Amino acid sequence: PLGPVPLSKDHQFQFTMLESAFLHLPHPSDSERIKLYLPRNPCSTPHYYNQGPLPHSDSLEFFQRLSTETLFFIFYYMEGSKAQYLAAKALKKQSWRFHTKYMMWFQRHEEPKLINEEYEQGTYIYFDYEKWGQRKKEGFTFEYKYLE
Amino acid sequence: LGQDLTALGLNLNSPENIYPTFAGPWADAPCRPQDVEFHGPPEYIIN
Amino acid sequence: FDDPPGLLEKTEYLLKEWLTIYSAAPNRDPGKTFSVYIHQMNVQGILKSDDIITRFFRLSTQMMVELCYRQIPDQSQSPSTVRAKLFHTIDAYVKLIVLLVKHSGDATAITTKTNLLNKVLGIVVGVLLQDHDVQVTDFHQLPYHRILITLFLDLNAPDPVLESINYPILAAFCHTFHLLRPRKVPGFAYAWLELISHRIFIGRLLGLTPQQKGWNFYAQLLIDLFKYLAPFLRNAELAKPVHLLYKGTLRVLLILLHDFPEFLCEFHYGFCDVIPPNCIQMRNLILSAFPRNMRLPDPFTPNLKVDVLQEISLAPKISPDFQCYIQPPSFKKDLDLYLKTRAPVTFLSEIRTTMQQSCCEPGMRYNLSLLNAIVLYVGTQAIQHIRSKGLVPNTSTIAHSAHMDIFQNLSVDLDTEGRYLFLNAIANQLRFPNSHTHYFSCTLLYLFAEANSEAIQEQITRVLLERLIVNRPHPWGLLITFIELIKNPAYKFWNHEFVHCAPEIEKLFESVARSCM
């Protein structure tokens, strides 16, 4: 029984401003940290791809069952997420140590004092950023065999 | 009449709170696990 | 007054310096680089006086904004690339603010830190408001949204120093968002709702802050939102921009209904006061909230005995205090006198005139917040009165009292519009099992049974029905009241002409009855 109430001039202005704001809505990524590798707008994938997290996937036990390569992948590409944190925990359980200065992982139990050419091969990875950057040109081989 | 509020993309049957994965008033689906910020050690922010 | 010569250049230089430091290796020890940078600020004379600091932040904020206005229209790059670049710069600026707040004064200097934060937030608001006025429909929310959300997230990251000033931080942001409420800055409305519904913001205000000290803040922000939407929802033809904002609002309310139902229970009154009466589904959503530890008896249980439920003797918590809406004070005094002495009879017509507003626009002729407050106040006084006599409210003990005089008088003497609003005020109290729900349920049924004209009975039925035929959720109190109305032969519901006035109406009643029985 109330019937409509005509909009006042002020309301008209407010609507006009809302309308113009409607043209550039905030995007969900505007409210979150910049993520280089995890675009906020997921690309469309076939529906039979797994669309959601696996059950119990946010537990350390789950991560400990992942391969080391997968853990490295998650650590470097899912930066700032809980998955990265759990991957780091799982790597530590496999006696990997993260070296904050070089932002790299080592599997030796004590931290290396110096990283250079004379560095012994063995149960660890020698990871040279510059070489990695050149890998296409010089055919970089990834000292990897002990991990297999 | 009105909206079907169960079709607004919120998991209203969840036994846990749903605000931690709320993706915002314009999103049709909750956040994916990797969208939710997690405060790990700052050293891990490499890129 | 004009900025001192050279300040703009110095500010630009310092910002660039900071951006370089910030970009070099984000996880280098910011504390170390920061102290070097502070020294540079000193050298540049930025920290010399409060005024200069203020100008520095204003100029910096304006530079961020100008950067966005310049870069956003750039079509040569993808929007996400443009955004990423802009955000990198803005995030750096915000990081500087966070570090300045964190390191201003010593670790325990809470006032110094919050003062600086308030200053910066005030400056952002000032720049935004001016921009909004100047740009009008060209106004762009992006830089402000990014600055505010990133500042909030950074200041709420786990950190012992920030944790110790978390409450003042929340208060500062709530105050800022209130200043930027959609009615003041409509061009910022979408970003605003995005900000106040961010999961960290909701988590901090409604979940983590002890003693629910954030609840009042959040309620105020929701009321700001409802007040903006009201004129557009009032007319129910929703243009796309309004519909999107409305849908966003529903999502936020659903989050609150699911995770913080006690919050909706406690503040429902203030919300219903500003939600247009014809906004039935959104209001139902709020009224459907019930405390999580409460088990609701199935309203469809045959022979449900509401009277024996323990909860109906408990009064629900209501914030803020609604009695302050009963104005003027002289009227409140008269009302109390009438409730106590049931005299003078002339007061009953005084109520009506006091409720009516002088402006003659249709649909606006009643002071809704006064009407709502009177209804709830008289009801709560009635419950106390009945209890003081050692009785419990039911359809017989609520009769023949000053309180029922007032309700009966209003239901008989108000015009259709007034009676609709009056019945709505009662129906707004039909919620989860509590003493208000029980009393007002009895009152509504009593008014139906005692009505001296079928028009009143029809209108009571309409008010209930319109709340039932919208999509779920439906408040528990609404269901049990309607079920009682159609099942209890005392009300002879099915004998009334308006039930059978048209085949589709009859069919409608039957289908609702079927779903209720």
C-alpha cells in the first residue's frame, strides 16, 4: 500500500555516480597481494579437469606424499599461499634447508659457507641463477640425479 | 519472488565459517585455496 | 596554502627512491633499508614539521592517483598488466606508510602510531572527496581502493607491534569507511562494499576482536549501506548498477547469517529501521538469524507447543538502544504515564498525530523510526507488566491492558499505509524463539481475532503472506504465527471472504497452507 516514492534530485545524482562507477568495477585481484603465477581470473579449463582442492590437501601429510619436484614447483609458483608454506615444511622433513640469502634450497645438513665452481657435487643441488638464465644458450644440465 | 539465495555462489551448507574464503560481493564463487593470503615467512616471497 | 617551493620535487624524488629500494629485493631486511631511508627523509626536511609531513602524504597520494588516471586509459597493454604495474607502485607507497606507522615513536607509543595512521587516512579521504567532486562521472575508484585495502591488509598482518594497536587501527578504518559511505561518495560505492566485506576486515571486526567491540562499528557501516540503497530499493525497479550492489549486499548478509548470526540478531532492529518496508527478502534474511547454540523446533511439527519452550522467557539482546528514537521526550513521558495509569484516553489519538509527519508525500507520511520504536517499546513494557503479575504472555494475558489499548487503537484508527507500517513493525519481531517473538506473535493473532473489520484481518494476512511467498529464508516466528493463524479454528481463517476473493488467491493460500501443514 505504500506505492513508489519518487527519487529526489540528490538520489538522481547518486544513481548517476553509481552508474559511472559500474563501468569500472573492482576486480577480486584488486583486494589481494600481486600474484605473478596465480592469476585471479582462472582460465577456463575442461570441466573434467579436477576443479577443486583434493580432500585433505591442506595437510602436511598430503604434501609429504608429493614428489620433491612437485614440492619445488609449488614452492616457487604458488608463492604466498598456504600450499607454499606446507611445501616448505615437507621439504624440510626431507632434510632440505632453505637459504634465505640465496633464496635457494639445499639438502646438506649444515649450510654451505661459499657457493662457487669448486662446490662439491653430491647430495645437494648446485643452483646458479646466472647459468639458469642462460640455460637455453649453453644447455644447462640440472644436477639432479641423486634426487631420483 | 525474490532471489534464490542458494544460487549466489556461497557454500551455505558448510559446517565451517565461510567468510575466510569469501571472494567478495561481486564474485560468483568462493576463493580457491591459493587465492587466500597466507602469512608464511617473508623470506619465501622470492619473485 | 601553497606548498613550499621544491616540496613537490622532493616528494617525487623520495618516492622514486623508495620505489627503487622496495623493488630491489622485497625480502631484504626492510628495517635496515628503512632506517637509511628515514635519514634521507630527514635530510630532505620532510620530517621537520607536522605540516610538511601532511603535505608530503597529500602530494604522494595525489601522485598515486594521477599515475592511475594516466595509465588506466592506456589501451596498448592488457588491463591486468596495467593494474600489476600500478599496484606495484601503490603497494610500495603503502609499505612506506606501514613502516612509518610501525616505527613512529617507540614500540609502545600507541597514540603516536594511531595519530599518524589517522592523519594518512584523513588525507586519503580528503584527496578522494576532492577528486570525486572534481571528476564527477570520470572519477575512478581504483587507486583509493588499492591504497585502502593494501594498507588495511598490511596493518593486519601478523606482527607484535601492529597487533598491540589493532583495535585503534580497526576503529580508524571504520571511521574512514563511514566518512566514505556511499551516500557521501556514490562513485566509490562498489569499492566501498568490496572493502567492508573483505574477509580479513569481517574476520577482524566480527570474529577476532574480543568482547565483540567491533560489532557496533560494523553495524554502522551496514546501516550506511542500507541508507544508500533504500531510495532505489524502495521503488523496486532495480537498474543494473543498483541490482549489482543489492546482490553484493545479499552476499554479505548471507555471510553474516551463516557465520555471525548473533550479530544479525543483536542489530536487527537498527537494520530493519532503515531497510525499506517493501524490501521483504533482505529483511527476512536478517530476521531469520538465530543464535548458533539454539536448536529451533521444526515449525511444521503438528501440535507444536510454543508456550512450553524455555527460550520464550528470554529477552533477546537489542543494540543499539532503540528507546532513543522515541522523541520528543515529552511524548515519551506521556507514553510512560499512559502505560502506567491507562489515562488519559486522549493520549491514544496523540500517538497517531505524533507518528505522522508533516510532509504530505504518499508513502512518507509516517515517522517510521518513531513508529517502530513505539511498537517495540510498548511490547517490551507489556512483557514486563505481565511478568510482574507472575503471569506469562499468551493471547489472554496480553489483553485488556494499556499496551493492548495502544495496539488496538493503532490497528483500528491508522489509515491503510499507517496500519501496514504498524503491522510490519510487529512482524519484524517475529524471529527466533524469544520473549519478543512470542509476545508479538500473540499480539498479531489477538489483533486478528479482535478486529472489528475484515479489512484489518485481511491486512494482517497480507503482511504475513508477503513475507512467506518470497524465496527462503523465512523467520521461525513468522512461520509459527502463520501456521497458528490458519490451523487454529478460533481464528476462522478459512471463513473469511478475502481468502476466497479470487481463485488464484485461494489457490495461493492453499498452496502456502499445504507447505505449512
